[in-house]
Amino acid sequence: MVSMRPTRFLLSLALLLLSGAVAFGQAVVRTDFHLTAYPWKALEIPASRYLEAVEGICRFSARQQNAEGAVVDPFLHREHQYATPYFAYAVGTLLAAGRAPDAHVPVPLFALNSPPRE
């Protein structure tokens, strides 16, 4: 903790209180913000359609992996953001759902062990 003379501390506290930066006794500010739009309704898309889309993305991403398992962006020519861990998670989801039985298990394991470059 930074040592501060008591007078300097009290002066700083007084200025802080007078400036209105700290208000005691005020109610918590509530907003009407809601993350989803009203009225929200599920799209009723079957899980098989989601898994089909994920499988296509995983098959594409598997071709973009380097020798260390990182998913390399085809335009940037380097690993970018969260592609590698998302790929590993997506392949695990497919395998858990019984999809993509031909997925090579070492491929996502390499991806999990690949350190991020950014």
C-alpha cells in the first residue's frame, strides 16, 4: 500500500466526495436492457442440422492445420484468435455425438496442445 500522510488522504477523500464520484445511499441503477430481442422464440432447428454444419467446418479446418496442430488462417497464413481451441472443441462435440467417426483423434489432440501464437 502506498504510504500517504493522513492530511493528504483526508483531503483526497473530501475532494472525491465533493466531486460526486462516490455517492452513498443511491439506489443501484437498473436498465431495461435484455440480451435477446423481444419476443424471443427458439428456431426449432434439429441438432442434426447444427452437427452437419459443424462437421463441414471441422473437415475444412482440419486441412488448415500445420504440423504443430494449429489451425492456420488461409488468408492471414498464421494462427488467428481462437480457431485452434474452437476446432478441438468442435471435433470433440462431433465425436461425442457419434458423428465423423473417421475424424483423426490425434488431430484435435494436437490442436489442444498447440500454444497460441498471438
